[in-house]
Amino acid sequence: MSTDGEIKAETETYRVDGKTLRRDAFVLLLLALDVAYGFWNLSQMPARVPTHWGLSGQPDAWGPGWVNAIGVPGVAVAIYVMLLLAPLIDPKRASYALFADTVRFFRLASVLFFIGFHVVVVRASLGDDVDMGRVMRLGVPLLFIALGNRFGKLRHNYFFGIRTPWTLANEEVWVKTHRMAGTVWVVGGLVQLAAAFLPTAPGAAVFVAALVIMVVVPVVYSYQIFPRP
């Protein structure tokens, strides 16, 4: 017997239309404000600004001022558009009706992350004393926690979630892996968040170690639970 969710997935399909964009009105407003913020600060940007920072917080790459002013929000817009349109070409497009709210949340979380990053980068470019290493070691775990908290809602698709040969081949493996991975990502994110308050070297080491665990454990788990003849 089909569940209500399965019936919904069979009768609805993912589309990008006026209704979709109205539901994303808050995200679109944030993107517009971020782009405006970039252009507002463009004329104040030095000719040469740091464009990348290592885990230590020290800049290790430089570029023209416009990169930080309008390049970063440009990336945010591009990622939003990609997350919005990617399901349209997914062979499992029909299943998105089962987790449309989660996909919308992923778009919001990604946009919020890049806007926060953009504001901090602009302030650092204009000479404010910003510890970029710690900022990233705080921001990235918050994103992991937010996304991991929604992993259990994801259903079979080719763009969102833990996409291994075993999760893609078996829907039960997909569901079990994402329930487990959600817990791993939330706990791992919390560990990374706490490590952000450690001195730089040990804090960065804990961050990387937790990241490796968050990536590897769900992959190994999906392999282990995959049914074999």
C-alpha cells in the first residue's frame, strides 16, 4: 500500500515557478541585500585584498578588491541557482515532493553561510581586525549542524545527501545511512564548534579530524549495510 507521501511523489513533480520563488522570497531578499552590500563597499575596497585564508587565519592568496566585494555574493547567487535548478535534471525528480521543504532549507542555509562569510570578508578587506581562521572554524560547523539535522528527511536523489554506490542502489540503505549520517554530522559539527575556541593548531587538527570522520563513517556504513546475495 502506498503512503500519502509516496502518492504525493507520484502525482507531483519538482518545478521552478512563481510559487517556488514566492516561497523563496526571504532567501531572494537576502541575496539582493548582500549584492547591494557588495556594491556599496566596492568603491572603498583597496586595490589588493586577501582572497583566501588558511586555517591559521593568515591570508595566503591576494587579488583585486572587486573579488571580495561582488565576487563572493556572485558565488552565493550561483550556488542558490544551482540548488534551485539541479532537481529539474535529476532522474529521481519525482521524489523531491517528499522533501521539498528540506531542499528549500538547504538553499536558505547555504545562502546564510555565504552572506555571513561575505560580510566578514568585506570587513577584513577594509582593515578590521578579523580572525578569519576562527570565523571559518565557527561558521562551517554551524552549516554542518544545520544540514545534518535535516539529513533524515532526504529521499532518493542524485544531488543532495550521501551519494555512494550503495545508497543510490538501495533506498533502504539510503534512509538508514542518512539517519545515521545526520547524527554524525551534528555531533561532528558540535565538536568542531567547541574546537574553534582552542588555540589555532590543536583547534585546526580537531576540525580536520572531525571532518574526516563525518565524510568517511557514512560511506563505510552504507557499504556495510548494503544487502548482498
